[in-house]
Amino acid sequence: MQTVQAALVAAIAAAALIVSPLPASAEGSRKLVLTIVIEGAIGPATTGYVKDALAKARERHADAVILRLNTPGGLASSMREIIADVLASPVPVVGYVAPSGAHAASAGTYLLYATHIAAMAPGTNLGAATPVQIGSPVPGLPGITPDKDGKDKKDSARQTEPKDAMTAKATNDAAAFIRSLAELRGRNADWAEKAVREAASLSASAALQAGVIDLIARDPAELLRQIDGRVVELPGGDRRHLATKDATIETIDPGWISRFLSIITNPNVAFLLLLVGIYGLIFEFMSPGAVAPGVVGTICLLLGLYALNLLPINYAGLGLMVVGIALLIIEAFNPTVVLGLGGAIAFVLGALMLFTIEAPGYRLSWTFVGIVAAMFIGLTLIVFGSLRRARKAPAQVGGQAMRGLPAEVLDWSDIEGHVLTQGERWQARGTEAFKPGEMVEVASITDLTLTVRRRPALSAGEGGVR
């Protein structure tokens, strides 16, 4: 009996081991590489996505993280936050510009330099890392022209030296920053500085020859095979041998919060949310109890302000927009032309001044501003003007509408009687006596009793009950 029980316990234990998930040690023995994908402009949403993904890689004891880049650049503040997270990551980060046709321009170049290992797919490029907010060169204009070997040559028609103190400070700071990253990772620091000062760019093969990147890989599987066995230095001076061959690759998708932030932090969307919020509250204050405009306006205004808080904005521009809207509302109630013209000018100037940067992916569309400005200016003048006229027009219903109506006396005794008006019989009273059939005028109404008075002399042809 004891033998049977022992066998039964052993069978149950074996089944539990088969069915139950692997312990942390067994799961950790499996090679795992996580992929973070940065597509498009780098902004606050990207920062949160990368931070969460690196934290997840640390929790899952991943062997490495692939930071796949295809970006025109973005906000410098977001770029620096991501670089700080990469430099502090206990999990090796492999920068990879892919797929073919992708690029890591501007902020993307800094990110690639910050990673432990830098790689590119064939047919990709990087560079043009001049800070755009200080007037960086625009591709296609006279300036740095890449030759067939991927090297850059200067156009004598342009001066690459900064022209003022603020530009010089911003350029020198960016150059020192990327040079420090290059020295930390043992890459070409001279070309890195050239990418900042002269907007230089390189193809994948030229970048490998120049020592800007470590390798070229056609796909993630080939990338993992090439970096297998390499040694990287982690924070604190620890060195790790990468074991990535035949590792499982998983992609970490951004959460709904990151996707939502990427939408509302678009300058055009934030601009629209701000205007919808302001006008929603204005409509609610003008028509108390409507509820819907107030609720929608409050939500949109809070979302717009939150998005603006994440973006570098000029508060003088925001103030001008508010002043412009206020002037347009005053113009609708008190037409003067001057206020309306001033409000329109203040609104447009405020919109143009609102964002202090022109980073890739974070430019306010002037076409969009013009369309929205025209729509909201027209809305203000037409709708608010109609509301003003409606308020000044005579009442059409209720007690106010009864005043001045003609009435025919049906019967009268002393100062009371009955009259006929609007096809209805009303109880009435007055300060004098009237005769049946006589036409009177409604002076006021109290509860359901009309106060009537003698009508002014009628013009020829006028008469009857209205």
C-alpha cells in the first residue's frame, strides 16, 4: 500500500513539473533579445515607450535589447532622456538602423552613438545632426554635398561657423555631447562633430569604413549572429560577453498611453484641442445648462494644456491667441471692425509664435493654422453675431411675446372682463372701462390675467385682431 501511495505521489509531482511554468532560473537560461522600434519623430511619447521597454528588459533578464531606428530626429529634450536611459541600462543596447531605406538623422544619430553596439542595414544612412532650432541646413540647399565615397565636401558659398553667441553655444554644446558619446563607445568622434557642425551624412558602408558604426547586418537574425561573443561595458564598469546566437527575438509594442501621447503631442493636434476647449467653454458660459459644450470643452482644454506642457512652447504666443479670441468675441457683440481685425492678427501671430522649435515631426503646419484660424474667426463673427441679434430681437414665446398684442373686448364690467387675442379667450383687467367689441392692447401679463390698455390711434387700413 505504501509503495502504491509513493508511486502516486511521484506521478503527481512529475505531472505538476510538466504542467507548471518554468521557474525563473530555467526561464532565465533561455536566450532572449527584445526589440524596441522607434519609427518617426522622437518626442515625449517615445521617451516613455523606451523607458518602459528598458525596464521590462531588465525585469525579464534579457540578454540584449535591439533599438531599431528609422527617424528624422525630434525634440532634443526627449533625445537626451532616452540617451540617459540607454547609458544607465544594465541590459546591453544594440542600435540598429533598419530596414533598408531607413535613416537615423539628427537625434537618431545621437541615439546610435549612445548604444553599446551600433549597426546599420544596407541601404540606410545617418547624420545631419545639427540642432535644427539654431538654423540647421536644410537638405537640398547649398551646403554639404556628399560625394560618391560617402565623404562630405564643403560648399564655399556657405559659412559653417556660428554667426552669433547663442548659436555658437548651442552648436558647441551639441558637438561636445556627441563627441563624449563617441569617446565613451570608442567610435569616430571627429566625424560625429562634423555631423553636428556641417550636417554631414554617411551611408552604411561609408559609416563602417569611417568607424562610426561597428557592423552591417541585413536582418536582426544576422545582427545577433555577428554580435555573439562581443564584449560590452555596462554601467559601473561591468563587462559582459554577449551570447545572442539563436536567441529568441520579441518586439515590445508601445502601450496605449504612449500611442495616445504620440497623437496629442503633435503640435497641430495640440493646437486644435486648445481651440476646441476654449470655444467649448465660451459656448457653455453663453448658454448655461447646455452641458455638452462645457464637458467637451473642458476635456479638450485639459488635454491641450497637458500636451503643451510636454512640448517647448512660447507662452507669449499662447497669450496672444487668448487675447485674439477675446477680441473676436467682443467684436461679435460690439462690431467695430478694429477689434475684429486686431483679434484676427493677434490670433494668427500667437499661433505662429506658439512653438519655439522646428524639430522634425514637430512643426506646426502653417496651412493648418490658416484653415483653422479662418474657420474659428468665421465661427466667432457668424455664430456669436447671430446670438447677439437673437438676444436683441423681440421675444416670440412666453409672457414677453404677449406685450403689445391687440385684443378684442368680449365683455367688460368696471375694470375687469374678458378679451380675445391670438384666437384665445383671456381674463383681463385694466384701469378704465371698455365696451364689448372695442380693440385694446396687452400691456403685461400676470399669471393668467392680461393687463390691457387703450390702443393708440390706428393708421388707415389697420385693424382686426393680430
